[in-house]
Amino acid sequence: MKMAKVLSAIGFLVMLYMILRAIFVGDFNGEGADLIRGPWGQLSLVDVYIGFFLFAGWIIYREKSFVRSTMWIVLLMVLGNLTACLYVLIALQTSKNDWRKFWLGHRFVIHQ
């Protein structure tokens, strides 16, 4: 579980750097238009959003609160995998080294 925490933290930091770099150096309108014009850019966009929807399904399943799920999904759609890395890191931290609790969230029940 420690390696998963390290990898999600690294992913978060890399995504944060890349988002800030894109905001301050890139041209969203010009570069975005070029990206979605070609089939590889379109494929990448579809691939990313399919991943977002799958991840959103896991969030909905894991979370008890509709409002909390919605907040995470909106952040996921706006900030992408920066949010996914943060969500995973928090889920790992709060699961107390139990993989079942990590995957199941509020649905995790200890059977005695």
C-alpha cells in the first residue's frame, strides 16, 4: 500500500506541475483546437473521458454522500487525473492499510 501512496502522490505532483505549466505557458484555444482536429487527439480525448466515467463510477460506489460524490466528479472533469491522484491518495490514507476498505469505501463492513 505504501507504493500506491507514493505513486499517487507523485502523480498528483506531476499533474499539478503540468497543469500550472499549461496555464502559464500554453495557449488553450489554439493548442486545444489543433489537438482535437486530428484523429489521435480525438482518440485521446475519448480515452480520457471514458477513464473519467469509469473512475466516477468507482467514486459513486465508494462514497456515502451524493453531494461529496458530485463534488469529486466535478473536480475530476475539470482538473482531470490531478483529482484522481488526490482521491486515491486520500482513500489509501483513510483505509488504514486495508485494501478492501480502499476499494469499497463506506460499503466496507467487517464480518465477525
